[in-house]
Amino acid sequence: TLTEPLEIIANATINLGGKTLTGSVTVADGVQATISNGKIINVDNSVSGITSNGDLTINNVEIESARHALRIESGKVIINGGTYKVVPVSKSTLYALNVGDGASSVANVVIKGGTFIGPKGTMADSGGALTVKVGSSVKIEGGDFSGGKSNTLSSNGTITISGGSFDQDPTT
């Protein structure tokens, strides 16, 4: 259990070994990190489960977060499986995966699998499984996406879809 976010400021590989980390994780700019095989529970609605500005690979991690499960502000991320779920404690607009931080902060994400669950039907009930900001991109090769009130996916950036399943038509 963390009392402050775990800040990854140097290249690192973290294998959670099936354990649960209670708190949040940040990956600094320029850092290469891999997080694998466990669960992250974030109950603080002022931070996301994982916030990244580096090059991050996520393998089979389950995240339940009071804010965005994943907030990728810049850098590159590869997601290989896992579950990413918003468990809101406020009425904020929330996403399982929030990519980019505006045109000056470019993020590129490749999703090879996983389950992304937005806040539909919860206290927040606004947002969805995925949003992509201007200048950033997401390539969806697989995965299950659900939980958007109006859209499961939203984008002012670029989304390329070659696989996956969606609870709402991703072309709308």
C-alpha cells in the first residue's frame, strides 16, 4: 500500500507476481518501464492508476481506478492484455484509457489485447473506454471495449482499428 504515487524515474521492470499494489504509478519522461502480472487499485480520484510520459509496456495487469485507469500523457505504450476499469468516486468525465495531453504532448499507444471498461451506469456516467487527444494516436489490434455513455471511443487524435470488440459501433 502506497501513501504517495510510485515514481519510476529510471528504466525498470516491475513484475507484481500476482500481488496487488494499492496506490498509483507514474512513469517519467524518457524512462523505459515494463509492469507485469498483478493488480493496481487506485482510490485517489486526483490521480490515475498509471500516468506515463515514458516508454511503457504493460503485460497482464488489472487496474481499478477512481480516475482514469491509464493516462498516457506522452511517450509510447504497448498494452498486452489485462483489465482497465474506472471505479469512480466523483461525477468527472473518466476513461479507462486517456491518451495524450493536447497537441504539445504526443502519445502513441498500441493495444494488442485487454479489457477496457468505462464508467457507463456509474456515478460518473460520462466518458468511455478510450479517448485520444489531438496529435496522439492509438492502434487497436485486439481487446474488448465497453462503458461509454454516448461513445465507447472518442477521439480528436487518430485511432486505427484492425481488431477488437466494442459495445457500441466504433465508426460512429
